Amino acid sequence: MNPSILLVALLGVMAAPLAQAEEASVCTSVCTSEKEQCTKRAGRLTELDTLPKLEEKNPFARTADGAGQVWSESARANDRRAAQRRNSERVDACNASFKRCTNACAPAAAPAASHG
């Protein structure tokens, strides 16, 4: 057998775990970046939830929809609770997406860990 072929094959076998470890690292980095973007989007949507409602800012909007009255304190409290629930759901969705992403990275990392 040709020694140069054997050397190339040996180097390839030795480099494979390193490449897989690097791929897992890159994969996890991508997952982290996606989670950060998701969290930022969730934060922007939460900010929109906290803005005053059109009916509160514009008296003509109140009369146009037939309500003609300002929101009660209990209606505002319900709205705040609903906004908090939506925010929690958004953050949970980001965390679940991150977990799925990092789990998808795990098979690439598993062979490298089993060699060591």
C-alpha cells in the first residue's frame, strides 16, 4: 500500500472529530444568534402591547365604535394580563425554538464526544 495514501487517510480520520466539533460549535452559535433575534422581536411586540390603545388616545375612536366610554380599570388590568401572557408565550416560543435548534446540533457533536 502506498504510504502517502495511508498518511492522507490517517490525517482524515484524525481531523474528522475536530471538524465535527467545529461544526457543532458553529451550529450552536447560529442557534444562539437566532434566539437573540427572536427575543428582540418578542421585545418589540411587547413594546407594542404596552402602547396606549387607540380608544384611549383618540376620543373619536371611542365614539366611532359605539362604546363612547373610557376603558374601566378592570378592562385595563385584563388587557395588561393578556399582554403579559402574550409576552410569556413569545419568550417560551423563542426558548423552545432554541432548544430544538441545539438538539439538532447534538448529533453532529455526539461522534466527537464518543471518540474522546
